[in-house]
Amino acid sequence: MTGAVALAAGGCVNVSAPDKPIVINLNINITQEVVYRLDGEAKTLIQDNPGIF
């Protein structure tokens, strides 16, 4: 009989929502670096024809 009382008392789990909203602060820093190298002929072609791009 004591086993049945223990099961009845310990078998209930209550889950409730908090009263205040959950706040998540994210500090995100995104740094992008673009490195490019041009062939000498390509660089000259682009300088001579700036409208091709």
C-alpha cells in the first residue's frame, strides 16, 4: 500500500509558462573581408574599359 501512495504522489509533473516574457540578448559582430588579386592583363583591360562590368 505504501508503494501505491508513493506512485500517486510522485507521478504528477506540472509545467507552466513564466509570467514575464523570455528575453534573449544577442551580441553579434560580423566582419567580412574580401581579398582579390587581378592578373596584369585583366587589370589593364578593366582600366581601359570601365563600362564592361
